[in-house]
Amino acid sequence: MTQTQDTTPSATKPSPAEIRQAKIDNAKMRDRDLADKLGISEADLVAAHVGRRDGDIVTRINPHPDQLMPLVSTLGEVMALTRNLSAVHERVGTYGDYRSGPHAAMVLGHEIDLRIFPKHWVHGFAIDQVTEAGTRRTLQIFDAAGDAVHKIFLRETSNHDAWAEVVAALAVEDQSEGIETTPAAPIEPAKQNPAKRDVLLEEWGKLTDTHQFMRLTSKLGMNRLGAYRLVAGEKWVRPLETSAVETLINTASEAGQRTILFVGNPGNIQIHWGRLDTIKPMGPWVNVLDKRFNLHLRNDHVAEVYAIEKPTKRGPAISLEAFDDRGMLILQIFGMRDPNNDSDDLASWHQLIADLPSLQTEEAPA
């Protein structure tokens, strides 16, 4: 799998009929891989089946989270999936407290916890698919480029009796096949402002909440990775070897350390709260395969890793953050306090981070 994906519309884009035939001819291939093979987006592949009744039943739905999330909660226990090109985050649970917002919305819950950016929720589909393992029902959301933003999979334990009513409530009038996509926005490279280096360090030390950091970097004309590179080696930023991600996943598992693990894309961030128990490497993939949480990480995509400290009112928030070679944030991992121990100061988590190997180089990446 490459780290770039061209979803630019072109004159050679296959027709919906050709896409459907390719799906038949490559029945064993994963949708994402088939879309890459055809030079189309994953949403193009799904949309080619809208309105058909000769196979999968695909219904175009309203993708906006304000309409979607209250209805999804009626489906009971499901699996929520959010991914980027390098990591897949899967969490079993029930969609609970939804809080709307024009620029950012949230689903708050111990198991399914999302930070949603609605402008990227552009194309939506309900898919009723017959597989060798039985019927598979999913709700899938894509951005304007046709890249997956968020997917919801029904399970055996889900409320399947509510499926038809949910789909009917979300269905839009236009049930034509195919969609129009626009080119994906490039990942913003590291953005620095060396003239503001001292200001960044001074203001960093005054933070009282982790959410203040992005406002600080924006005010100073930087982004996250640019700020990290600019002050790498100072108190708040320690560059790590790329092996540190897999090392931390394993050591946190061995220690029984609870974590807060973020994986996201421009339209959605999904958060896991809890332990990482069952670790299974497979080729380039590092996998966490627990009963209600799975992580699939392309370890060979990790290009830069940092141990980051941010001051908060409750003490230092220390995280590991990994980026790919485009500057895209792959994942973040924080320590989670023991909910049964009010005095937990995360000392064990801080030691796990302190033990990670520092990057052996004379200077930070340019």
C-alpha cells in the first residue's frame, strides 16, 4: 500500500457499470484495494451500486452527523471505524451523547468517543451486503475526495430491527448511481516560524489545557509538526526513534497501562480509552486485537516520532505522537489515569515514555 492516493477525477474514470463488473471480477479484494487498482476513490466504488437490486443494496443517505448520530444510537451495539492511510481504529460500543456544533461536534462515551468535523462529511451510504459470512450492514461516510471519514458496522448483537427505519429516515431523494469527487487537499507540511521560537517556548510553559496548544501554534503562524521540529530537544519535545511506537505499544501492554489512543483523519478523530492487551505483529502491521478494540498500524509508515509534554491544571500531559513522511499525524497515545485511584499521578506512564529510545541524530529534521 502506498502513502499517496490520487482521487482526481479524470476522463478515464470507469463508468458505474464498469466499476460493478470489476467488483464482480475481484470479489475477494477489499474495497479500498480495488478502488486503488481502478484509480478511483472508495466512495466511487460504493456509489456505483446505488439503486441496484442485483447484489448489494446501497442507499445514498444524508451524511451530516446532526442527522446521522441520533439515529445511529438506536442501532445499539455496533463497531465504529476511523482510519487514515497508516492506522485503523475499531471500537465496539453504543453511540451515546451527541453534541452538535457548526465546526466541530462530538460523540461522548467511554467506548465510542469521537471528535467530528462536519464539513468533511460529504457523501453517505447505507450498505446491505450479502457475504459468505452472512448479511453485513454498514453506514459509511466519505469526504469530498471520496476518502473514508467514518464507518459504522452492525454486529450480531446490534438492533437489526431498527436498520430499515434508520435507512429510510436518512435516505435522500437522489438515488442515482455514481458521484462527483474533487481532488484531495494535500497534507500541510511542517510550518515553522523561527522568529517566534522563544515566544512559543514561553507560552508553551503557560498552558493549562492540552486543547490550548493548537490555538497557540496557529497564533504564531505554525502547525503542530512545525512547532515540534522548531523546539525539538527542548524541555517539551524529545525526538524518538521510529521504533518507539511499537515499543510503547508492547511495554504498555506488558505493564497493563491504560491509555488514551487517538487515530484520525481530517473529518473525524476516534479515541480509545483503556488497555492494549493482545499485540500481534504481522508483516509491516502492528495489531492490537482485543475483544472490543482493534488497532492496525502500518509501522513502516512511521517517519517521525516525538515524546511531547504539555502542562495542564492536573499535571503534565505526556504523549507519544507519530507522523508519516508527508507530515500527517498517524496517532497519539496518552496515559490514562486509573479511574479507581484518585491519587494516580501517571508516574508509571511517564516512566514508560522516559524509557523510549531518543532519536540518535545531531539535529532535528529540517
